[in-house]
Amino acid sequence: MRSLVLIGHGSHLNGESAGAVYRYAELLRERGLYDEVVEGYWKEEPSLRQVLRTVRSTDVTVIPMFISEGYFTETVIPRELGLGHQGPVPPEGIARVLGGKTVRYTLPYGVHPRMSEVILARAREVLPDLSPADTALIVLGHGTTRNQNSNRVIYENADRLRESGHFAEVHALFLDEDPKVGTWPERVKAPRVVVVPFFASEGWHTLETIPEDMGLTGTVTEFTDTPHAPQTVYYAAPVGTHPAVAEVVLQLAQEARGASGAGGDEDHGHAEAWNAFLALARRGTRIGEAMVTPQAGMYELRHALDEGRPAADLQTLVTVEGLRDHIRRDEGGHHRPVHTLRNLPRGWRAILTEAELPRAVHNLYPAVVEESYAHHTHNLRATPWPTTARRQTGIYTKVTRATPEQVEEVAKDVCSKCLKTRLWAGERLSSTLFSGVPGAIPCPEACTLFVAEVREEVSGKRGQGEHGHDH
């Protein structure tokens, strides 16, 4: 048995941020090469601190779904996963045994040499008859003066593609460092120019910044006033959204340190938790704000406040992904980065098989079954707030300066809206859903939304902008 974990950044505000990781997870599930594919996030659920608890296997490969090496892949993710590693990750990745699981952590997918093939595929999409006789390629990166790893992958891909002989010229240009993308007219001589953004997803930069800096009017733009005019620029989609990235991810996993086709065993604690939950579900149960009802060999999930409403009055969802996407927003259309906040939307019902039920409940309330069962069996360890605060790095280090009064002020606003009981703050929880109390859910550690809000409180910025501001 083998588990594959894809790690994304996520967002406290923007539900689209996690979309690319969800899509790749779906593609990889369809391939059937791993027993399960699980998503984890820095600013959504399951969080980096929770995700290893949610996997079924003792053989786990973790791949950061980032375009380049940097702060998140070298500092944040290893720290939050408890890998005991900081700094550059070797080409073969690192391996650790954590809680009985063998965990392999790889480089981000964007640095794999096969990404050059993805760049070429993107170029051919926008210009099928590209030719070394008259076509230049611009590999366009974000760039930063803070981390040289960010630009290294751009130069490496440009070098590989230059050596391939597919283009008359190949240039590496950047948004935020020299050589900047706005200088392309002086640098590029070929009459046809393909621009491929080396970005993980569509967003503000690919849709707004790059076209504005280059003077583009669409996918194809004619220029008559450049030093080497006439020139036609063909603007490709970002590499990170290409389906071939799934193949790169699989190859990374196969190359990971200690990777073995034999796989591991079923994690006993995980299996016990879900077997106990399924026993409850077969009789009908509640978890958080949701009801689980057996129905003619299937299971219905719906909001508990919709109990008794005719099915015809509710939107019927028939896939795990459909349920996941529906409940990621509240009734006002706002993103729900923390699923145990009391804002589960009403007006829906999901009809699923017993085989689909665990993944559906996982999407509904990530890590709740595993953590509740661990608490129920006295095996859940809480992480006190001071420990969480001391672990923070970068812009979040200032949370260590928060006074107890400031921490409680944030808790009144954030935690009071959540179903969970703050074990990390010393609160007691005597029952869980496994002892018949559906809303009794343990919170062993402060979530990233809480950490972000404490930082805002310490900075004196809470209430000045949109709640839950992302950084």
C-alpha cells in the first residue's frame, strides 16, 4: 500500500488557490498507481500538521506542488511536517520515519528536468509550426532578489531548450529581477516569439502583469514598432496547469529516496478510526453540522438543519468531488479554509457509496475523524500555543510577542465560531462524536488562520482590512 501526498500553499481568502492541486490529485487518482492521493495545504485543510495523520498507508511520498525551491519548500513544509530538516533538499529528496510511517519528501515538481518538455508542449500549443529558422522562445519567470533558487530553474530550462535546437533563440526573462520582461524588444530578433510563463497557475501575473509589461493584446499580438519589427508574439498558458505535470509528479515520486514498489502496510490507527466511524455511519450518525444516513445500500449526507426537508428541495450531489467543491464556500459564497467553522452551507444532499464515504467525510471535515478517534482513545497529543508560536518563522515570528490577552481576543473572534474545543489552550473535552456528541471535536493545535490573525493583532492591523488577510 502506498500513499501520495500533494502539498499546496492554499489561501485563507481565495478558494481558487487550491484548485490546481485538486486537479492534479484527480488526474493521479485516475492513473491508479497509488492506493490514495491526498492533498495538504499551508493555509487550508488538511493542514501540513494534520495531513500525515489522514493517510492510510505507512509508505508515504510527499511532493511540494511548487514551481521552484524556496522558503516554503525548504523551511515551512519540512518544519510543519516534522521532518527535522531545514534548507536545500538533495536531488533524491529526504526520508524519515515518523509515527511508524516512512515519509519521503521530494524537490518541488517545477525543478524536475522534464519540465523542459512541458515548456515545449506549451509552446507548440500556441504555435504548432514553431521552427528553429524563425522562432524565439522566452521562458518567463517571476524572479526575486531574495532567493536565487527562484531564477536558477528558469535559466536551467532555457539552457536545455537552447541546446535542443528547437528555437532560433531562447531567452530567460523575469518580472521582478533583471533581465526584465519589458526589455524583450531589444533582446529578441526572431520574427516569431513564443512566451511561456513558468508559473504554477493562472493568476494576476499571468492574466494582467505579463500582458501589460509586454504590451500584449491577446494570445497573438503583432508588433510593428520594435527594433526588429515586424514581430508576432504568441502567449502560451502557464506550465503549471499542463496535464503533463502529472507525469512529472509521478516520476519525482519514483525517484524519491528509498522509493519502493513494494509499498507499506495499512496504518492501524487510521484503519481503526475509520472502521469505528463506518460502524456509526451504518446506524446513522452526525459529525459536526452534517448528518450521515444509510439509505438502500448507499449513504446520504446533508446539513443537520435540513433534516426532514424533502429531497426535491435540496441540490443532489453524486460525486465526492462535487460535494468537496460545493462545501468549500459558505452560503454567502465566501471561501471556507477552516471546515469546522459553523458556516457549512445548507440546501444540499450527497448520495454516495460506502467506498466513497470516507473520502467524502474527509473533504467535509479534514482530519476530524482521525483526531477525534485519537482523542477518544487517549492518543491525541495537544501542542500548547507557546510551542506553536515559537515554531513560526518569517513574517509570523512576531506572534511570539502576543500577550495572553491578545491571544484570547483573537480566540473570541475566530475560535468562538468553530466547532472545535481548544485543547491547545488547556480546554477539556470529555466526549467526541465516537461517544455520541457530534459537535465535540478536539483541536490539538492552533490553526494557521488563528496564527495569521494573531500576527495581525500584534501588528495592530486587525479590523483594518478583510478578515483573515493572506500573506
